[in-house]
Amino acid sequence: MNELKPAQAGTLESNDIMITVAPGVQGSGVNIELESIVLTQYGQAIHKTIAAIVAEQNVTDIYIKAVDRGALDCTIRARTLAALSRAGVILEKELI
């Protein structure tokens, strides 16, 4: 895995999600903080989607803050991948 730097993707507009990633403390694993207007209904699903993408990319020791405004699953996936790419975790060619 490449060196992780802070990065962000998405907006706070309706039907979008802002994903912010930063290096986590060594050995802390994946820490996901989630704020959502639909937290009660879909919080677990959103958390599971983000965690799955991070696991697919073999990322460990990362802090992720997600602020959701009703984004669809495909948007959550795209924003998470974009934030990881901007953080230097994955290369552009790996996304294609």
C-alpha cells in the first residue's frame, strides 16, 4: 500500500456523500465515522459499503468520515474510491 495522505471526495449537496480519509493510528484498523440524514434506516448499509471498499483495496489503519445526504449505493462506492485514489492508496489505472 502507498503512503496515505488526507483527501476528500463528494459534496454536501442533496443525494451526495462527502468522504474524508486520513491516516489512522498504527494498528487501529479501519475507523468509520458516519453522519447521515437516513442513519436510522440505512446507516448499517452505508457503513458496510464503505468498509467493503476499503477492504477490497487492502487498506488498514485509516480514519474515514462520511457525511451522507441520501446518496445511493453507487455514489457511496464512487466517492469512497475517489477519496482513496486522491489519498494515494490506489492508482488511477486500478480503477478502470
